[in-house]
Amino acid sequence: MAEPSILQIIQNERRKKVIEVLMELNGRADVREVVRRVAERESRGEPSGKLKKSVYVSIIQVHIPKMEEAGLIKYDPQMSVLQLNKLPSELKYYLEVVEEGDIPWSMYYLILSSVGLAVGLILQNYLASALASLIVLTSLFQLKKTYKLKK
């Protein structure tokens, strides 16, 4: 079987959350702490015992092996510790961590470029309008891709 690519690995929301939690914890954490935080994010509050157990089992049996195989993490089962390896720089675009209530950068670009497009049209500056239109389309594409929005 072919080795999964890093981008294929982080397409799974739970694995993405594991990486985000490890990044918040300076790259190293006890598995149970990672499980607790991932379960909290999935339940958006205090998770049930059933959810914590489900998250624990899937992280141990499914996600850790895939992430280790891709070279994203190291797992020490004796110490029950996960260690985040150095991530490729292109992953930062896919792991944009946005706290609840915050606005992602792609939304800022969309707003600013929309204003630029409006100003360009008002002033009848076609070059500015074309450039702003391109940025608007790029921002919309990035938002769709990041948040898996449907057509």
C-alpha cells in the first residue's frame, strides 16, 4: 500500500484537531490530554464519557498510526506521549487555527478586495477592478476549500 501524503492525512478533521492541539501544547503532550481537548472541540463543550472513549480509541488505533507513517508525529506508547515533528511549511495554510469569534485571513482578503473592487468600479479604473476581482475570486476559492463549502 502506498504511503499517504501529508495533505491526505490532514483532510480528516480529527487528525487535524490532534495536530492543532499538539501545536497549542508546544508540540508534546500526554495522549489523554490530547484526547480530552479533541473531544471538547468536537462536542463544543464538556464531552460525554462515551465521546471521550470513542475519540481515544480512534486516535490510538487509527489516527496515530497514519500520522506516524506520514512522519507528522512520534508516539511513545510506554510514556503515552505524542510528539509533533517539524511540519512542512505549506501545512500552515491548511491548519489555520481560528478561535471562535475570530475572522480567518481569507475573510479579511475577501472584504478588502470587495471594497477595492467597488472603489475601482466607481472610479472606472479597469486595472484596479480586474485585480480586485481576481483577489475576490481567490478569497472565495480559499474559503470554500478551507471550510468545505458546497456550491
